[in-house]
Amino acid sequence: MAAEAQGQGVGRFAVRAVAAEVRRRGGAQMYVTWEPGEGGPEDFYRKLGFQLTGEQSGGEKVGVLDLAVPGML
């Protein structure tokens, strides 16, 4: 996300909107990947409830959000 948009809730809004659509379509999990490193989005995703799977995809970390857990997004 562009630096000027960070901290304004845009990313959180986008993830919540995608989660709502995944649920609407009957999905129970949502996956995301990110490149590890300082200044990356890992803290953002972890604060939203994404858990590391221990897997990597193309050198990127993989996180999963269990949408069936009450209170997740």
C-alpha cells in the first residue's frame, strides 16, 4: 500500500471487505502471502488475525485467517 495511505484504515477496510465476500461465497479461510523483511506487512496481517502456516510460496510467507472463528474481522 502506498505510504500516504498507511495508518488510515484503508488496508483494514479492504481486508474486511474481501473477508465478507469470501464468507458470502461459503469460504471459511482466507490466505495471504507477503515478502518477509523489515517494513513489510507482516505485523499488519498478524494484528488482523492471520496466522503463519509455516509454508512459503515463491519465497513469501503464507498466512491464513480462519473466518469461522467468531470475531475474526
